[in-house]
Amino acid sequence: MDKKGITLVELLAALVLFGIVAALVSTILTTIIRANKDIQISTQANSEGNYLVTVLESEFSKFELDTLPTTCSGTSCILTSNARFVLVDNNLELDLDTLQLSISEESNGIRIINENLTDSIVMTNRLLIVDYFDLNLSISHSIIDNKLRVQIEIELIDEYSKSHIYLFSFIYELPA
């Protein structure tokens, strides 16, 4: 007698094989999705961190320091300057206004204030908000051989509690 069809053993074997293949495929897909998410988070952290470092670098490079900092530790830094040369009508002139540069952590962002204390003019007041990450800011300074080194550590913590750390360092030559 010629029977067409499958036996119960063949059906069970096919179901077991299908289950194993489905488990492998779902594991691979889950791994790929997680890896893609990690790449997106790292890319976003690099974008945020590099932007913050670039802005800080710009603000520090525009600020001329001629005295030691008032305070520069923890999560804030205040630098004060009393004398610098400015270009007026193609001539260098000594400007004795007191300028102050303040950097501090505020509302999951970095507050940058650059102001002229002599004329009570705020030249820069920016709050750089960090999206998608928790921010930890750590600021320190050291003085070696008449040079002030300000170091800022920016730690961005993602939703999986992974830290992305960016370091910024700036050196001022102090007058003798």
C-alpha cells in the first residue's frame, strides 16, 4: 500500500527543528537590535561630548587670564582677569576692565557666563543642556611653573548606566 503524508515522528522532528531555528533567529535579531542601540547611544554621546568640549575650548581661548582663579574646583570654576590688550583702530591698548568667566553645572547642563564686571555687561550667558544623558561635571586646576591648568571632566551617563567621559584641559600662562 502506497501511503502519502508524514508520520507523527516526522512532524515532531520538524517542529523541534523549527523551534531551534526560531530561537536562534530571535537571539540573533535581539543581539543585532541591542548592538544598533549601543551604537546610536555612543554616537549621540560622542556628538554631545565633542560639542561641549568645543564650546568650552572656544570660551576659554577667548578669555585672557592675568590672575589666579577665585575658585575652580568641584562643579564650578570662576576665572577673573583685570588686564589685557585689545585692538582699537589697529593699535593695541591696555584694557583694565575686570572680566569674569564662570563655568558651572546647572539643570543637567553647563552654564557659561562671561561678563565685564566693571561695566556690568554680560557678554555670554549660555546654558548648554545635555539631552538623553545624565551629566556629571568635575572641575579641577593646578599651577605649575607660572601656568594655570584648568581641567574639566564631562561624564555623560546613558540609560544603561554606562559612562561616556570627555576631558577638556586648558593652560593659561600667568604673568611673572
